[in-house]
Amino acid sequence: MRVVSGMQPSGRLHLGNDLGALANWKTLQEEHDCFFFVADWHALSANYEDTGRLRDHVRDLLLDWLASGINPDRATIFIQSQVPAHAVLFVLLSMITPIPWLERNPTYKEKQEQLEGRDLSTHGFLGYPVLQAADILLYKAEAVPVGRDQLPHLELTREIARRFNSLYRTGVLTEPDALLTQFPKVAGTDGRKMSKSYGNTIHLSDTEAEVRQKLKTMVTDPARVKRHDPGTPDVCPVFDFHKIYSDAAVTEQVNRDCRTAAIGCIDCKTLVADRVVARLSPVWDARAEIETDPRRLEDVTQAGRARAADVAARTLEEIRDAMKI
Ligand code: TRP
Ligand code: SF4
């Protein structure tokens, strides 16, 4: 199966990304022909005014991927802006995409309201899903792993593919299916959903000291004020971490000992910090290893770009034929 997915470069990845998208990608790369790319043009759509850190973000994202086990021997890893065919197909699809389809897109209005203060009344921001459709259709993706928020974009991609095929009486474009990524519930240090916009994240690239410090200050069951107050693990975000990172025996023990106040929050957090550190250690080692080779990222993206450009060129040829260009 051909699988395509992208991420916007917008800063270092956190544990939520690791448990959701990255875990999914790692499984998929073992069994399918995966294309994973850094969507740097997409990042411009809402951030075109401030591109100062764009290259750093691209680099950080690639480092996070490779350190976490996204494997260039298995998947094609590339940077969107290095494969100009994405822009070519974007132009062609723009010609056939009705503006009302884009104005109806729920994420368009939502994002515009969320990101108030920025001028997002641009052509590129409205056309974001057309570029995304180009990313996907260029590779004839059959499956696109995405989070729930991306489902409207996937539906638009399918509609654009259908419209293209029917206008030009062809079967060139493949309608992709969304592979909905499951995100285990992981809270940030303040107890809200872990998210960059809340500033409550634990990054894959944090140091061990930072990880331990963040977990130490994490909110717990608010009813457990004193050491001898019994707690309710079900309402405690630290317990969610145990469920993800600790083995069943420890999780069960914490579950019991918290309710009787046999364990205190400080010890409970140390237990979980040890598990998170154990999970991240191989990622830290891999990152350090990659960083010893200054050409590694470039080698990976050059190889990925060559493979992606090759597949994309062939699809574009068929598209030009279908459109009689
Ligand atoms: N829009 C996606 C997001 O914000 C990123 C993206 C761009 C993407 N192009 C894509 C995802 C193609 C899947 C396929 O998460
Ligand atoms: Fe949460 Fe652990 Fe404290 Fe119980 S003991 S409230 S699970 S941190």
C-alpha cells in the first residue's frame, strides 16, 4: 500500500506526537511504501510573516523523526519544498477546485479565528487543502495517516480527485483513505491535553534533567493536598503516564497505594519519571549519534527527494496527458 503523510515544521516534537503520529508511522513503515515529508510550504500558510526560524524547525523535525526511529531505509523521507512537482500540481488542481469547497472547510474558519492578529485573508491560506491534495495525489497514496482534525482535508482531497477524474475522463488520480491515528490520552504538565500551544509539553529532545523537573512539577489529584490524604488516580494526569509508560504491576500498585495514601506523589512521580527516561534514552542516544555526522540529514533528504521527485514526475506526466497539456 502506498502511504503518504506530512507534518508542518513548527517546533520540537513532544510525547503526545510520539505516542500518536510517530508511533503510527513507525508501524506503517514496516509494512507499506511510505512517503513522509516535512510540509514547509504548508507552514508558510499561517506563518508567512515570520520565517526566521523555519530552517531550524525543518531540521529539528527531521532530527526528531530519525532519532525516534523513522527509518530512511524503509520510508522515503523528504522536504516538500525540495520537490517542486507539489507546486505544479497545486496550480493544476487550483484550476478545478471551486472556491466554495474551500470556504466551507471547517478548519479554515476555525484557524482564522484561533490565530487572530495575523492576516490570514490570503490566497495561500484558503488554498491550503489544495496543496495538501497535491501532496497526496502526486504519489497516488491509498492511505493517509492523520489526526481527526485533518479529516475534512482528506475529504476535500477525495472530492478533488473525483472531480479531476471525471472532468478529464481518466482514472489517473487515486482517492485516498484516511487512516485515523489513535492518540492515547496524554496530559501535559498542567493537566490539560499536551499541546504546544499550552506550553505544557515534554519534548523528545528535552534533557533527562528537564524531563524529571517537568514531571516533578506536574499537577496531580488536586484533592491530595497533604501526604496522608488518599488520592484518586483516575483524575490524576500522572497516573495516565503510568498507564502508558509503566508496566502493569507498577501501575496496579500505584493504583492501590495512592487510594490508601501508602505512596506519596513525589515517589509516584519518581517512578514514572524513571520509565519516561527509559523510553526516551534510546531516542537521545540516536539523536547524539546523528548529530556526530553533519551530513546525515542532508544525505537522508537528498535520497528522499530523488525518490519522491521520480514518482511525482511520473504522475505529473500522466496528469499532463489527461489534461492535454
Ligand atoms: N495538514 C497537515 C497537518 O497540519 C500536514 C500535511 C500537509 C499533510 N500535507 C499533508 C498530512 C499530506 C498528510 C498528507 O497536520
Ligand atoms: Fe497522582 Fe501518583 Fe499522587 Fe496518586 S500518588 S495523586 S497517582 S501522583
